[in-house]
Amino acid sequence: MTVLMAALIIGLIVVGAAAQRMAGLGFALLVAPFMTLLLGAHSGVLLVNVLGVISSALILPRVWRSIDWGMFRWLGAFAVLGSVLGAWLATLFSAAVMAVFVGAIVMVALGASLAISGNRFTTEPKAPRAAAGFLSGLTNALAGVGGPAISAYAVLTRWPQATFAATLQPYFILTGGTSVAAKLMLDPGGLPQTDWWFWIAVLLAVLGGIAAGERLLRLVTPTQVRRFVIILAFAGAAASLLRGLFDLFA
């Protein structure tokens, strides 16, 4: 890895960590498309999974009291199943096919959740939790982005933003860790080769991004943050879809 490439990655990490602290998600949505371009699909997604775990682990103590552990258990259990399946599928299909599949499914889910109005859907039923967790784990393993599927669920059920953002941190630690473990078992050499200083710089970049996100949180309202979440989710899904289509037909 060259110094210029490392600098680009570290800059992306700062922005992604700030978004993660503000909205509960956004790290993978912002970082994954560029990381795959810089490092390749499989190594890029694997590195995004590792960095996402680090980011959420550092944010976790700051949001601990707002976590809905009952929701986490339901989402997490089915996300693990989706992550294992996704890690296996990632070895069978090309990165372009995976990116198109993930982007299309997530955009349809987000569009449907925004089109349905009213308060008919809540976070109480268990089946939608299970489906959202499974799809999120699957897309996280396939393309490094598990947030849009959970965002669609949150929009559909009107899940309160503060609890949503807090609960996602242990959730991303679980799903990201599962994806990393499964991929390294299938391909032990999947991570890009880097020098020791890169990981120190990554840690500092995550800490700096979190600090910036906390400052920005004082300037915005929960409604504005939720809109930011939706925009990020659509952007991540669209980037995945377009990247896959480009790779397929280029």
C-alpha cells in the first residue's frame, strides 16, 4: 500500500467515523465504494468490515445507556446467519453481481419504506426484525454495507433515532466481526498487506472522526439526522448498484 493510498483511506475513515457517530451508521456507506475501487472488491470489503467494527467499538461506550438490547438480540441473531451465508456466497459470485444484487434489493426496500405512510407498522412484531437482520447481515458480508437494510426497517417502523443509532453499534460489531471471521476462514490472505503504522493512523482517524461527529451532533436536530440517515442509505445502495453495473458492462 502506497503512502498516497493510505492517506486517501485515512481521510475517508475520518468522514465515515463522523457520520457513524452522528447517525448510528454511515461508515461503510461512505467508505465501502471507494475502498473497493482502491483495493479491489474482496480485500476492500473485508477491510471495511474490520474498520467498521473498530469504529462501532469506540462509539459503543458513549451510547451504552440508549441501546435496546431486546431489539439487538433479534436483529443480531438473524444477521449472523445472513453474514455467514453472505461470506460463502461471496466466494461463488463475482463482485459485480454481488454489488448489483445488494444495491437493487436495498433501494427497493428503502423506497417501499418511504412510500408507506401512517403508523401501521411498529418495532413490536418479531418477523420484520428477523428479516431486516438477515438481509442486513447478508448485504454486509457481500458488499460491506449492512446499514441500508436496517435503515429501511427503521423508517418503516418509526424507530426513534437515538435508540436506533445506539443499538446499531453493538449490532455492527457483531455482524462485522462475524463477516471478518467467516471470510478469513475461507480466505486467510484476504486482508491487504499494510505496515504497522497504518493501523495506528486508522485508530487516530476513527477517534478524530468520532470527536467531529459529536461536535456536529450539538448543531443538528434528530429529524435532520434521520434525513441524513436516509440520504446515506440511498447513496450507499445506489453506489453499490452503479458500481456493479459498470463492472458488468464496462
